[in-house]
Amino acid sequence: MQRFTTRGILKSLFFAAAMFYLFFHAMHGKQGIYALMREQHRRVRLQEELTQVTKERQQLENKVSRLRDDSLDKDLLDEQSRRMLGDAHPDEVLVTQ
């Protein structure tokens, strides 16, 4: 019959506590599994934001290129000036976004 000694029980408890500590930090630590999942979600969210900002930038670049002297779009210039100055003729209807 095997006897349980105090020393053996303490070794087992120490080993169990060490394993719990390592497992806990592997899951919840600064570089653990949950931190990895948070960073992956953050990466997806930032990638979507980058796509949106890139699209807006391309639209603005297109608008700016049409306002340059060498390729002046008179309709766009008229639209921008009326919008900025709030100027319209009495018989005109302004549609804004």
C-alpha cells in the first residue's frame, strides 16, 4: 500500500499550481490566445477601414483632377462654387447629397 507523504503532496500541489499558472497565462496573457484573437479582429477592422479610406481618397483625387487648370470641368466648378457660396437662381432646384 502506498503512503502519501507531506513532501509528495506538496510536490503535486506545486506542480498543479505551476501548470495552472502557465495555462492561465497562455490563454489570458499579453501574448495569449485571447490577445491573438483580439489582434486578428482588430486587423480585419483596420483593413476594412483602409479600404474605405482608399476609396474616399480615390474619389477626392478624381474630383481634384477635374478641377485642375489643364482639365477643368466647368459643370463641377459651377456645382462646387454654388455649394460653397450658397448661390442659386430662383428658378433652380439644388440637389445635394
